[in-house]
Amino acid sequence: MSELGHRLGEGFDDADPGGAAEPSATRVPSEAVARADLLRSRHAVFGDARPEAVRFAHQLARAIAEKPAPGERVPGGAAVPEAADPRPVRLVEPPRPVGTDTEHAAPTDPGGAFPRVLPVLRDAAFGSAPPAPLPEGTRPPVAPGGLGVVPLPTAPSLVCDRSERVLRVNPAFLRLAGRNLDDPEHGPLGRRLPQLVVGPDADARLVRGDGSLVRVRVIRWELPGDLHAVLLVELGEQTAADLAREADRRWTAELERMARVGTWTYELSTATLTRSETLQELYRSVGIAADGAPGRAGAHGGPVEGEQVALLCQSLRSGARTFDHHVELRLPGDRMLSCRAEVERAADGTPVRLVGVVRDVSTQRQADARVRSSGQRFADLMSLVPAGIGLIDGSGRLVDANPALCALLDVPLERLRGIPATALTAEPDGIEPDRNTQVSGDGLPGWLRRVPPGARHAYRIDALPMLRGDGTRVWCEVGVSVSLSDDGGAFWLVVCTDIGERRRAAELLRSAGTIDELTRLPNRTAALELVDRLLTGAGRDRVALVCGDLDDFARVNSSLGHEAGDDLLITLAGRLQRELPFGCTAARLSGDEFVVICADHGEAGGPDGLARTVADLLRATVTVHGRPVHLTASVGLATPAPTGEVRAADLLRFAEVAMHEAKRQCRGGIRMATDGVVRSATRQLELEAELRAAIADDRLLLEYQPVVGPDGVVLSAEALIRWPHPERGMISPADFLPVAQRGGLLRDMDLWVLRTAAREAASWPAHHERRIAVAVNLAGLLPGDVDFLAAVTAAVTDAGLAWDQLVLELVETSLVALPPHALAAMAELVERGVRFAVDDFGTGYSSLARLKELPAQTVKVDRAFVTGVGTDPADFAVARAVVDMARAMGRTTVAEGVETAEQFHVLRGIGVDAYQGWLFARSLPAEAIRELLASGRLPTPAAAIGA
């Protein structure tokens, strides 16, 4: 270790081995480096002592030097005898390597032995006087190694054997421990040391006779005869500052452990290397020996950090301007450590120490490798997919194509690359021009559309004439998807499927109009005609309709191509035709939706049995293009009512409603069309239309719930939407918000709330001489929208609201994978004064890296954790972790749903900054919140007790 940073030795004259090195004429070392070289020279003369041996010698020398003066009385009344000053002695022999001498190894030191004490040190510390006389008739005790001839120092000390059984103590120990040698129950002799001293040696506790504890430091060394001495140094009790520093150290270590980061320091003045606990854990976890296993650590078999220390020390000697160094250490098993070190200087610029950070970047490198592998898999997939695939850049030129597209167009890849997209399509047969083949002003064909950010980025063209190399045309079904390249530019991914045969078959069947052109099953029109005939017959009460829709069928088209999806639908259609019970007819309604019409459900096992049969036929593993695809289907069943007339269209609608209800509940579910299901679907549709009209006619209203500090001062108020229905009364948000989500009304509702809240908050009076902010929840208007910044700007400026009076709350699930333009919009609003809050934190993805990157100033602890924070240890742990993490990142915290004083006190104890809930106030109408702000503070449990 003493050689760290001095292996090269450049810039110094080594002619004088006994003194400090002289600087060269051209390179002047810093004072710290000179001190390190001086220490190196001393090590060369006196031996390479371990740090623990040096510390032991220093502590023991201080214990001897600080003995009471001769004649001075120590506690207990004993006087210190006259003694001559000890002559200078060499305190400790250099420690022997582990395993070479185990004669004096302490049983409690698994890493080696105590420093070996020289005889001159033992005589200087304990003297060589004979043991004190024993009472008459008492035989001297026999102890290994001559225990009786070892006097103990005046400090609290004791002697133990190899099993740590206490053989002898001095009066100072008896006074400190509050024990008596004559006490058979509490006397120290014969007890094992761990019964008297507990805890680590650096901060142990001495168990007194009355059971109380004394904080001590333990110093051990070996004695002849398999004995070792133990000296106790009394320490003061830990102060609040010590506890705070220890807590900070633990939190820092925990954060480093979570981030897989460790740190080390190298003191230039003492050539001492110190590693953090997390770094040692990191080294152990990756399986390397930090202190020099050959081939696993430094280049010379030294510590892992040795190379960086040596290079930086050499830079300091040579006067170079390089003050940091970075290297990546590759380990077996695809593991990698990033090691970065730099020079830390004092205020006057003098180098003091080297500071290093070691980070485990294995996961990051593995992620990079996965990205490369993913790109290769994409290329392999393109070559295997039977449909033609092409990549077109932002200028409209083809940059790559798979073999299927080259074969489809009968053009080699070398000729395809670089041609414009306009040259890929042919003119249609019709007299009227086709907009898909027209060229726009920017040189792109009509079928290649520029999609604005945030809009749907995929579309399909059912039929497009493509131009082959020989000048003929081939009709293709074209799927187009817009994506972003690594540099942020847009490109088109085009999938072309030859539909020539399908078009010819469709021409033959178009006149009939009753057969599905893909599956050859009856279509919707034919199915309705069949149901109408059955409902007008004598057995109408035995008619049953079963609608089945494949779950997540789009993934087949997107991953395997539309041709593969068509093949799968054809396979399922054939299976239905072959295996349905007698009297049942299968039809394809649209897309991946089928209907089974049963003339007599009694012969098919009843309505429930028929529904299960259809579900089983659609639930299967089908091999498509050599790939197994597992399918499930949601099924809805409908039968005509015993009384009253029902049309075929109504019965089919009821079956589809039941099918969608089953799909909403779970994949592969079965649901029957009851009156309740039908009424619910109808009510949802009516409620959606009424909500749309209420937003447009400004018939909604806002209430506000205060957010208060511990002293009851209102800090902000959250806007909560309410819907006073003219006929149904006040409708709960839990009822109409899902309707708004399914009907695509969340964005319109967010805009209404933002404009209304900004307009009303602009007229709020000052509260305790400060403006109160209004918080608005956003669920449909999100930062990723292209007009997000413009919409917020218009609402604030039109209302005349100050920018710092607006808080925008976003649930954490809406903040995942935000594009760069969304982060830029949020940063622009923050710069103007708007604050962002992460709502319901802890219930979604809870990404720490994402929270660190977001320009959000507030984290709201969800009510799910606040409810049990006083009774549930798990809720308390989560709430405290969120608060501590937010504080470490410079965020404030708000607890939602605080309803009891116990919750308030617990949350305040873990450091929550603000509170919201019924304990302080319910949601208030606009006039009531204005009156509240004009009045005094809200009562809080803290104010009630004067805290």
C-alpha cells in the first residue's frame, strides 16, 4: 500500500535512501507528494507495517504517556508510584503474514493476529516487578505463560486466555464495571469476555454490574503463553450530531448500494487507501479481490485502484494538467466496472487526496448489447417475413428492403436503394386520379403521409398499385408506420402484401355480397338474414347467437404481418365450419369477430354449453408461417326474450354488448346478455352524450380542497371537478370519469378545468400576505401532446393568472418514457414559474431515474399509503422512503387523504411538508374557498398542542 502512486518514481533523486527525496531541476513535486515519498522512505527503513499495527502502537503509546503523574491520585484513592520515563523503544514488530505464525493469534480475529508486542514494550508498559504477595495459606494461581508476573496498566484492563475467559483484572476495570472480585454472582473472573463487553471494538459497550452500559473502545494485544490483554478506553455518549452524521452515512451508503456505486479515497500525506463499505460489497458481489489477487486486480497484482493512484501521482509529480482518470475494468461473466478518479485540492490549491468512484455498469452494457441484438433480430425478421418490407427516409427515398419486396417488385436491392417513393407506384386504371398516387408539394406520394407528433402513427391502404421492374402492376395491401430513427428524424416502415389473387376472387363474389371474401364464411348481411328467418319461425325461442372476438389479435398483424393474420383467420374459419354442432352456422362479422347462429340450442347442449363450445374452438394454438400463436377469445351470448318481438339486428347487438363486457372483465371470458348488461351499455352511451354536452355548455363546476402546512397556513388548493346533472343530481366523479375515458373526453375535460380554475384563482385574495396557487390534475392533456405548451399558455394568459400560481399534477404513469419535446415543454413552463407535482406516487412505475430527470418540484404521497401509515409497518416504510427520496432529490412532499391526527403526527415526524385531507377541510365551493383564504389559518393537530 505504501508504494501506491510511487511506482514510477520519476522527478525524484533516490540517492539518499534515508531522507526525503530532493526534487529534480525540472519537476517540482507538491508538498503532499513529497510527504508521501517521505513516508515511502520511512517504510523502506523501518519495515512495511500494517495500518492496524501502527494504530495499535499509537494508541498504546498514548495510554502509557498519559498515565497520571507520580504521586497523583487516581479515582479510588490509589497513588501512582514513581517511575522513570521509559526509554525510546520500538513498539511493534512488523506483522507476520497470515498463516506463518498462529501461536499468538486471537480467536476473535479471523483476519490474522494481534500486533506482536516486543519484550521491551511489555516491560515499558507493565514493568518487570514480581507479583503482589498472596494471603497466607493461598497458593499462587497457575496461569498459562506466567499470568501472575504480568502487571496491568492503570487504565481499565484485563487478561484473557485463548477462549476469552477472564483471568485477571485491575482496580480501574472494577471501578469502571462496578463489580467486585468477591461477588460470586457478578464478579468478572472466570467469565468470558463477550459476557462483559459487547459490540465492535471501535464502539463497544461494557456491561456494568447493575446492568447499565458504558461506551468504550477496546484495544487488544497478545501476551506470552496463549494470553492476550484487553485495555478499555472510556468514550462519551453519542451526541445528536453524531447520530445525525451516522444517519447521513447510512443513507449515503444505502443510496450507493441501490445505485451499485462505491467510493474510495487515497490520502496523499499518509499514502493511506480507504474504501467505503458499499465499495467493498460491490467488489465482493462481482467476485474480485480488491487488495491484489493476481490477474483480478491491478496490473501489478496490487489493489484495484493502484493503477489510477499511480497515474495521478505521476501526473502531480510531472506538473501535468490531467487531474482525473477513467478506466473500465472488464470482469468474467460480462461484468464491467467503471472506475473514475480525480484529485481533490485544499483551498490554496494544494493536492490533498485522490477520490475515486467505482460504478457497476454491467447492466448498462448488457442493455447496449441487447439493443444491438434487437437490431440484428429486426434485420433477421425482415428477411424472413413473407410480406415485402421497405424503409423510406424523411426525404422520401427507399433506403432498405427485405428480399420479399425485391421479389415482389422483381428488382434487385442495389437498384431499389435510393429510388424515390413516387417511382414505386403505378398509375391506376380508372379515369379519375387516385389521391394515393398523386405527388404532394414536398415530393412525396399521396400514400406516404407525414404524421404530426402525438398523432396515430400507423395506417393501412387496402389496395395500391405497385410498379414492377418489367413495367407491370401488382396490387398490394400496404401498411405504413411512422417511427423515429436514432437521430430523431422520422422514417416510414412500409409493409406490402400482394392481394392480386384476393382481388380477383373478390370480383367474382362481389355480385353476391353475402360471402366474406377472406374466410368464405357468410358475412354480416347473410348472418342477419338467417337470424331474421329463424326468429319468424316456430322455434324462435330455441334460437341463440354467440359472438366471439379474438383477444389482442392486432399483435399478430403487427408482429407477423397482415398476411399471417389473414391465414390465421382462415384457419379458424375452417375449424368452426368443421367442428360446430349440427344446426349451427358460423359467420364473420368483421376483422377478427365471428358469430355463431344456432337454430336449436337444445341440440348443442343449451345456451351455456354452446357458448363454451365456441370459446373452446376459438381458444387454440395455431401455427402460422412456422410460428405457434396462442389465441383466446371473449364470447357473448344472446337469446330472444320469451315475449315480445325482437329483430335480428337487436339480438346481434345484445350478443356484441355481452362480448365487450366479457372482454372488459378478462381475456377469454364468457358473458350472457342480460337486461342489466344491455341497460348498462345503453346508459353508458347516454351518459357519454350528456357529459359531452355538459362540457360544451359549461354546465360543470369546480370545488377546491386546501393544501396546508403544519401550522395551518394554506399553501395551495386542488381543483376538483363536479357534475350537477339536471335529472340525476350530483354525479360522482367515480361514475363519469370512466365514461369520459372510454369516450375520449378526458382532454376536453382537462382543458375546461384548466381554464376555469385559472380564471377563478386569479381573483383569490392573498392569504397571509402571499398568493395561493391552484393545482389542476391532468389526465387527457399531457406533456407529450403537440399543443400542450400552447394550451397551458393560453389558459394562463387569458385568465390573468400569475405563472407561479399554477401547479400541474400528473400521475406517474403518464410520465413514463416522455419524448424530448414533452420534457422541453415542461422545462419551459417551469422556467416561467409553473410547478409540476407527481400525483399518486408509488402506485405506478415509480422509476427513480425518471423522477430524477423530470422538472417536477412536488411528490404527492398516495392516500393508499397514508391510510395505514400509523398502523401498517409496510405503509409507514413506503411513506418514509418516498419522503426521504424526495428530500434527497430536492422535492417537497404532500400527503393526500389525511383524516386523523395520528396520521398527521406520523407523517409530520417523517418529514412531510404539506397535508391535504378531511382532517383540515373538505372540498369547498368557489365562494367558500375565497372566504377561507381571506380568514385565518385552518386548525391542525400541531397548532392545537402548540407544536
